[in-house]
Amino acid sequence: MTGLEPSNAEEDMGKTRIAISAIVAGLAIGSTGVASAEPRAVGECSPAFEGMTIEEVLEIAAPGFEQALRDEDRNADNRLCIKIIPNEGGPPQFDPAFVFIDNHI
């Protein structure tokens, strides 16, 4: 022995550090995968939108938009994604104001 070789205790400590590093890296990678696998909102709408039936949307829509709402339901499942937007100073007949899109694009 030249005195430069690691002792058994030093070797064991090195292996322990490597094992701990591998576990920490695995947890970090695993937690990233979970965050990207978050479930989508109801009706498969993006999180900024709310899934609603066409009948529910018609209850809040201004008169005259019935056909436009029905036409947007491209997959014929009677659901749309709605996002209520502020109607600050807009025409009162558009209160609540909202944007809509089919829930399956």
C-alpha cells in the first residue's frame, strides 16, 4: 500500500454518496413527470376554460347567438369550452362576455 489507496470506509462513503445522488436525481426526474401529467379540466378544456353544455351556455348568451354556439360544437357532444372575460365598459347585452370553442379540437 502506498497510502494513496482509499480505505474501506472511504470507499463505502463514496458508494453511499453515489447512491444518494442517484436517488435524488431519480426523485427529481420522477416529480417532473408527474407535473406534466396533470389531468385536463372537465370536458377536456384547457385550465383557463370551463366545460359547459350548450344549454348552459345559452342561458348566459345574448339572444341571437344560438346557431353560432351550436355550430361550434364540431364533435356533436353538446359541450363547449367557455372562458368568461371582463366586460369593462362593453355593451350591457354582452354581460357576461365570454369566448367559446369546441371541447375537442
